[in-house]
Amino acid sequence: MLNNEEVPRTFRALAESAERKFARVRDVPLHPYGGSGAHYSHFFHKVFKAYMRLWKYQQENRLKLVESGLQRWEIGEIASRIGQLYFNQYLRTSEARFLFEAYIFYEAIFNRKYFEGSIKDRGVRFKELRFYARFLMVSLILNRGELVKLLIEKLKALVEDSKTNFRDTNFREWKLVVQEIMRFMKAETAFLNHRPLRYHAIFDSYPASLPYVARFNAKRLLKFHDALLTSYHKNEVKFAELTLDTYRMLQCLEWEPGGSLYQTHPIESRENGTLLADHSLTSGLIDMKLVAEMTDPNLPPNPKKAVLYRPSVTAVVKCDF
């Protein structure tokens, strides 16, 4: 059994190792083209594995780590990084299961209030602000309208509180972030009472037509496989690097995760020689091989998408379809 000194030392070593691995993939393009081949997939797998070990270790040794000084925000930072990894993997693969995994981790951070109390530390406050911005992006893409409104109010209040309690720090950039998302949602409000932009069984097909979709997909016919999404004009309505135009195009190229269009399939894993089946919507595990599949055998996968913000000609050319 590890003593009280070995536990925090091992935790710090695992955290530093995971951070070094993350740094190696930090600047890889967040799209499927020009940086997501087998070479980079190998590194991404190593990063996921490193953070899985770190997350599991802090769970198994939580009491000793807290006694040695581990703060709740440090747990939140690990979970936030895992959510970031999952979201980045979604951008590179267009697989919805990674988007849901990111949401699971961000929602846990939000509900458990891991960053609460950041008023005492400016560095932690910036981590909390970044967390809200990332959770907003994931919730926006998943069409969680009510949650997006709540997160906007939380972020707005947090920025105001930061200006009050950290007077020697300029939070102008974060004030602009709040203005961006509010402008974005105001522009999107006109579509709230209309049918979803995503393919939806209720609006787009009858259940009896699904076998025909599967039959069409099984044949080697011309298919919509790749898409390059971008817009480039002045004063675009945007949030971060997602413009309103590219957001709507992105939504049109996603299957709606509801009804019969998304079905979970059990994945068997072994633990002490015993077969276990995971029927959950998302597993919450970090190892991509163990993530519950969210696929519908009647429908093709999402087309791969590269979302580029105001790209140069060189950046577009580098997208090797």
C-alpha cells in the first residue's frame, strides 16, 4: 500500500506526464484533413490513456490526495481537459459519441461545482472561464437551448464578478466572449420555433423508409463523405471560431441523436475474467475502445467535416480530402 507521501508524488508525476503528452497534440489541426492520420491517432490514444490513468488514480486515492492538499478545482481541471480531448476528437472525426462524452464530463464539472471558490485565485478563475466557454460550445452544437441560456447567464455573472474581485486584471477579452455568444443566440432565435436543421425522423422520413436508406447506403453509390465548412466576410456573427453560417451548415450535416436514429449497442469488456455489458448512452470512459457505440445500422455515419475560420488559401489547400 502506498504511504501518504507516495500518493501525492505519484499523482503529480501522472499529471505532469499527461500534460506533456497533451502538449504534443495541442497544435494538431482540429479537422479530419492534414493532421489526423494514423501517426497522430497514435499520439491521441496515448494522451487519452494518460488522462484515463490520472483520472482513475485520483478516484482510487481521493481521500489521501485531499488530505495532502488536493483542491477540488484540480479535479475539475482534469475532467475539463478530458472533455476538451473528447471535443477535439469529435472535430477531427465528426463522430457524435465523442461530442456526447465531452458533454458528460463538462456537465459533471458544472453540477459538482468543481471550480466554485475561484474568487481566491486568479489563475483558477481563468480556468473556470475557459471551462464555461468550452461547455457552451458543446451545448450549442448539441442544441441544448435551455442549458445554453443558463450557461450564458453564469458566464456573464462570472465575468462581472471577476472584474470586481480582480481589479488589476483586464477581462475585456472575456467581456467580448459574452457579447459574442449573446449576439449569436439573438441571431439564432428566429430559428428556435422552426424544425431542426439536423436530419430528424419526425420531419424527414417515415420509419418504413429507413430500410431503403440502409439499402441505398449498402450499395457503392455516390455518397456525401466530406465537407469543408467556412465563411469569410466582415462582421460575422460568431462564437469563438464558429460563425453562424458554419454552425448552421454543421447542424445540417449531423444526424439528430434521438428517436430511432441513435441506438446504443452493448460493448462487452472483461473484468476479472467476467464479461460485462455497457448499455449506457455514453460510458464516461476515456479509452476510446471502451466508449459505447452510438450508431444506427439503418443510417450512414456523419460525413467528415472541416470547420475553418477565415482560412487563408494555403490553409484550404492543405485540407487533403
